[in-house]
Amino acid sequence: MEKITIEQVEHVANLARLRFNEEEKQKLAIQLEAILEYIEKLNELDTNNVPPTSHVIPVKNVAREDVVKPSLSREEALANAPSPVDGLFEVPKIIE
């Protein structure tokens, strides 16, 4: 398995918009390496006779089915919007 580099930690941190000092980057590189080593061990398991499952314990879906029902018209929905644009809600930009 390849060693996790500080550059890789910086790249992932940048994607997540996180900032770390040099000591934290070193610690994260070690932790990420340990996590990936553990995941690699899981790949060694023989799962050929294990049936595919969506959950490890039997669970029942308690969500209701989607049903189309009457709703507000576009005009009614936008009636109290502070600044609708072309029949749509305008929201502040939050992503660079």
C-alpha cells in the first residue's frame, strides 16, 4: 500500500474547504493511512457465499409511498418570496 503524502492530505482538505497546520496534516496522513490499511484487510474476506444485503440487520421501510396531491400554484408559492426571478426563488450564493 502506498504511503499517504502531505500533498494528498492538502488536496483532500482543500476539496473539503478545511485548513490544517503542519502538525495536523502529519497526524491526518497517519490516520488516513491506518484507515486505508484496515479497508484493504476487508478486501481479503471471502464473501462469495454471503448474500448481498442492503442492511446488516433486518429492517422494514417505514416511509410512505409518494402520492401526488394538489399544491400551491407557482404564483402562490412565490407570493412572499423577497425577490423572485423569472418565476423562481432567488437564494444567496453559498459555493465559491
